Amino acid sequence: MRISVLGAGLAGCEAAWQAAKKGIYVDLYEMKPEKKSPAHSYNGFAELVCSNSLRGADVTTGVGLLKEELRRLGSLIMEAADATKVAAGGALAVDRYAFSDYITEKIRSNPYITVIEKEVTQIPDEGVCVVATGPLTSDSLAEKIGCLVGGNRLSFFDAAAPIVDFSTIDMSKAFFASRYDKGTPDYINCPMNEQEYKAFYEALVGAEQAQLHDFEKGESLKVFEGCMPVEVMASRGEDTLRYGPMKPVGIHHPETGEGYYAVVQLRRENEEGTMFNIVGFQTHLTFPEQRRVFRMIPGLENADFLRYGVMHRNTFLNSPDILSPDYSMRERPCLFFAGQMTGVEGYIESCASGFVAGLNAARRALGEKEYVFSDETMIGAMAKYVSVGSEADFQPMNANFGIVARSSEKIKGGKKVRYQFYAQRALKEIDRIVETEKL
């Protein structure tokens, strides 16, 4: 038995790995290193093009629960993340290059997986196939997908934050601390008084934005709320940033106890701690403007930017009209989609979709019935959201407790208690699956 997987990102690698675990031979197509999208630069698989953070680790958060479910189910991506993690307080962050190298080696050394380095411009007419070419699918293939799904294709813009050299941060002005002193003090904090903040705000909202790439011209600028450029957020009002990425609440100087008007946080990018990204500062400003404006942040006056913020187009399907909860196309059950193209938003969510798609592609090739995870689990709730949607227009969605099945019993206590209940219920179901189901 043999299937095809198009794309070696997080979703594609997870899909290929899960299919291979069932004894299915996989042809994994990847256009790198010969060709790269505008946002990719590394030759390895599962390249993280935005943040190196896989977000919260606590199972009482949606993404934290999803990560733990995937761990227990045997996810390659979670195995790699745990093996290459870097200090990030209460979050799970990874050394992006070690993470990619780990996955690349695992995939290339798997005897059931054949890596084919070429750009795919057509969807195979026959056989079982998983399309996991990502939100930056090449124009030629994206056009074919658009025709295949009847034009039900949407696009939005995503943004990435700058990375600076730690050795160039002035730590006489900045300091290490965590919000509310939770976890270890892994974040660098750059504090601002009111005067500094207002000067920074005025410079930010007046800064020049970069021109769109040729492939993006003519399209309206539509950003995903969870990954909004900092300058767009600032344009909504002078205090917007102080309730967002520059929120000072819970942060004080560890020696003096001083509080601040606004605080910019930086998170470690690699294990060595030589690189830090500016948290929440995804941006579409020109590179000279990023240098000028972001060096107004106390502590970053002489910072060297190892990577400037970039912005790129993301493309996703109107999946509720197209996909089943196993991520297969309703009109063509042997064709699966996975990753952000399906409308899941985030690294771990993409991995989860790849897990479900790869598992079910293998089952389809073996003539077995599809496996649909219960929406009491986060992995199942994400699949249900993609296949059913919501009452509003379909938009990308992160893992969250708002999409999991409600309990018929009344849960006394606040939000934390409810989320603990739902997390325990989900993990109990995952453990049952691992012990009793032949996946």
C-alpha cells in the first residue's frame, strides 16, 4: 500500500509519520531546497516561519491540552518539541533549527517514507493523497486546488516578529522576569514610562509599511486577529498595546519592585539564549522603519536585528463546505487536506490535523473505516470545527475550550475548574483510545 503526502511542514511530516506507523509506504513531496516560499529560508522539514513558541503548556489551556493529547497519541512533532525545547516560562518553545533537524532526520531515516524533492503542481487523479502544502502553497498548485474545490478559497495575511541578538540588548535597562512571577524568569522585559510609551506609539503609527510581494498585490489586507501586525493593533487606539503585547500588569522589577506604564517582552529563540524575539511584535513595517522604531524601546537602542519582521499571505479553504471530520474531501474521500490550509490556526493545531489526516489516509488505503475523534477531546473538537464551522463566517481557529463538547452535568466553580474538568475528561478518552483502539 502506498499514499502520497504533499508538503513536509508540520502537518505533512506528522501525516507521513502516522501513515508509516501503520505500515503504509509514503511518497513525501517537498519542493525545498530547489524552491522556497517567500517566508521560508531553511532547508529542513517542519520549518517554523513565525514564532518559535508552541504556546502554553498547561492542560487547562486549549493548546496545552492539545499538546498533551498528541504526546499520548505518539506525535512525531511533540516528540521533537520535547527533545529541542528551550526555556520559556510557562510556554513550550523550541530551538527552531534543532527542531527542524530532529524531524528531518526522523523522516529521512524512516524506511516507509520516500522523500521526493520536487514541486508538485497537480493533485493526483488517483490513489490516496494528503495535501499539506501550507498557507503559502505555490501559485500553480493553489490554482488547481481552487478549481478542485469550486472556488471556495479564502486568504488572509499573517505576520512574524523580529529577532534580536541578545548580546546587543542593554540589560542595565532591561531585566529578566515572568508575569506574576509565575514559572522561571525566562522573559526579558523592557519597561517604559508614560513619556517613552507615547513617543514610541506616535513613531509606530506613523511608520512606513512595506510593499506587498508581487503575489499579494491587488488583494485586500485581511489579518488574522491572533497574529495581528503591531502597527495595525496600535492604530486602533493609543492604549491598545497596553492591553495587548505591552501589557504591564503583573510585571515588576525583581530588585526594586517598581511597576511600569508599559512593558515589551522578549522570548528566547534558541537553547543557547543568543537570540530573542520581540513577543507580539509581528509587523509589516519596512526594515529601516523597524530598526528606527523598535530601537526606541528601552534596552534595544543598539540592538542588532538577526531577522526583521515579515508579512505574507496565508490561504485557507472554506472547509465546512468541503471536508469531513477525518479531513477528507466529501466529494473525493481519498483526498485529504491538513495544516493551516484547512482553517486550523497554529503550529500544534496544524500538527493535530496532520495526525488525523495521516491516520485516516492510511486507514483508507487499508480499506478500514475512518476514525473520528470525539469532540470531547481537543483534537476531535478541532476536526469538528473544520468540518462543521460556526454560525459566523468560517475563520481560522486556535485550539480553545469554546469548541469542545459541553458537559451535561453542572460544573461548580470558575473557569479554571471547568477547564480542568474538560482537560481530565479529554485525557481520559485519549488514554482509552491508546489502550483499546487499534489506530
